[in-house]
Amino acid sequence: MQITTWFIAKEDEAEAIESIVTTEEHSPEDWTHVEFPLIEMELMALFAALRGTDDLTDEPTLEDPLVFREEDGLLIARVVDSFLQALARVTAENLPGLTDAWVERIDQDHHEPEELRTILLALANFAREAVARRSPVLSLSTF
């Protein structure tokens, strides 16, 4: 199972974040972070739902990799600002409809709608914090 962790961190901290997996010099607790069991396609489906489109490939969720270590199974990239902005706009009122739209766009064998609603709420809260801090978010995916 792929685990993705988002960090409120600057791009020059990518190597320190990499060490969480490679040397354990740092730990996730060194940054404000959120962890979730989603693969990139599921995040792309969420971004499509947030934009109100069925095209998952229209806009990426990540910028070009800052670190890619296939041998260690890790990828670090900055989360696209427009994705964070869209997540930050999620409210209690539109959360159920967005969750339903997201469920329609993904393979439902891996996640129950209630689990996705919980993940979406956590991502929205995290995005609001990052936007309020005016800070980039780096994504660490292990596979």
C-alpha cells in the first residue's frame, strides 16, 4: 500500500524529508504533516472532483519531482498551489457532495465513502493551515 505524507515545508527541505525514509535522521514530527493511504491517481480524482470535471489528467497535483529514488521507493514533490487552494475552500456544507463526486471518480474497492470523507476533511484542514502560513507543501510518497 502506498502511503503519502504531506509536509508544510520549503523546497530546500526536500533532502531532510528524504532522510525520514533513507537515514532516519529526521522524523515526520519535525514538520507539520498529514499522512494518508492514497495513491496519486486517487489524488488526481479528488482534484478533478474539486474542479467539477471528469478529466483526471487535465491538471497535475504535483510539480516535477524534487527527489525520486526508485530503489528506495520514494518520491518528493511540491503539491501544486491550485490543488491546495481548492482543498482550502472545502467547507462543511460542500464536503458531502465533494466526497460523493470523488467516490464516483475512483476505484471504490480500496476506500469506503466515509473513509474518503474523513481524509478529505483532514486534507482540507491541512491545506487551510498551509495557505494561512503562505507555505508550500511537499509530498512524500513511498511505494
